[in-house]
Amino acid sequence: MKTVNVETELSASAYPGRGIIIGKSPNGKYAVTAYFIMGRSENSRNRIFVEDGEGIRTQAFDPSKLTDPSLIIYAPVRVLGNKTIVTNGDQTDTIYEGMDKQMTFEQSLRNREFEPDGPNYTPRISGIMHIENGIYNYAMSILKSNNGDPSSCNRYTFAYENPKAGEGHFIHTYQCDGSPLPSFEGEPVPVTMSDDMDSFTELVWNNLNEDNKVSLFVRYIDIETGKYTSKIINKNK
């Protein structure tokens, strides 16, 4: 697949839903991830990202307006030793607990499937970043219904060993806006990355649909030292 500009891919749809970008900076120094959430309903838009240990969690911006926390309140990012887990739901905890018991990323997700929010049956998208002794690899997963049929769960895992500097991969929940919302199709899209976290954060945020974007998290991890820097942007302030 041809690598595309991240801004082009982000702005191509008014509602990609939730999205994960994972890759490597052009200078080869940083492992990079970005996770964003969007919303169309008041309940989905009533959220912010907050720091939670080495990761983050979602939180209601106005607790009095929270109607159903089941699929919108979770920890999108957790860290397990030299592994950083990024997902669009509570499967973050499933992966963390599974890998803590020496299961693989793929094995940890075997007892999970898409979200029970018919007729959309929102895919569960997940990513794992592994840095050890200056070596960086990552993988991404999507669990989705069979073209909207909830009787089948289609499971896809994409692994990237020794990823190319300047390239990342972008996976999101929905192909585009619609009713019901069509699930993401195909492989994660190869996208361009940046050496500078601040400019990359602004680029991602500014190219998400203004009406639907809710929150964004970006992290740059030094591949040699494992030290990281993070940034959060919340539309609700």
C-alpha cells in the first residue's frame, strides 16, 4: 500500500470514529502513537482524557450528563513493562492481564469480539508497542462483525517488525459516516510521521472533523532509553 499524508487520511471522513496511529519518527529515534475519540451523541461527546499512572483513561466531562458509561469509560492506554497498549475500549485491560500471564497479544484478545452496540457492532481496535534493547516492533488488531452480521467475529492482526522510519499505520473503527456505521475495511493505512511531537499533535487534531472530535492523546517514546513524553488535547475544557 502507498504511504499517504496523515492529514489527508484523517480529513477524508467526517466520522472515522476512534482511531489509533502507531509508527516511527523519520529520524528513527521515537516510537510514536496517537489515539483519538470522536462522538455524535451527547453522551459520547461528554468526555475527556485524563492521565492515569503511565497511561490514560476517559472520564465524563460533566458527570451529571453521563447516561451510559459501559462503552465510553475505559483506559485506552496502559503500560506493562516495556510494552505500551493502546485500544478503543476495555480490551486494554484484557490485553494487559493476558500479556502479564505470558500470553501473546493475539491470544489475549481471543475471548473478546466487537462491541455489542448493534446495528453498528463497532470494531474493537488495538495496538501493542514493544521496545527492548533499542529494538522496536508493533502490532495492531481489529475484531469486527462479518459485514454487520454479529453471528461471526472476524479477527485480524497486523505485525510490523523493525518498522520503517517516517512511516506509521492508521486504523479506525468506521470506514465513514453512515447509518449503520460501516466498519473499517482492509489493512491499517500507511501514513507519514513527524519528528516533532507538538507539530504532529496539532496536525492530527486540526485534521479531525471539528464537530465530532472529542479528545486526542499522543506519545513519543525514545527507543534507546524507553523514556516518553505525552500530550493530551480535550475539546471540552
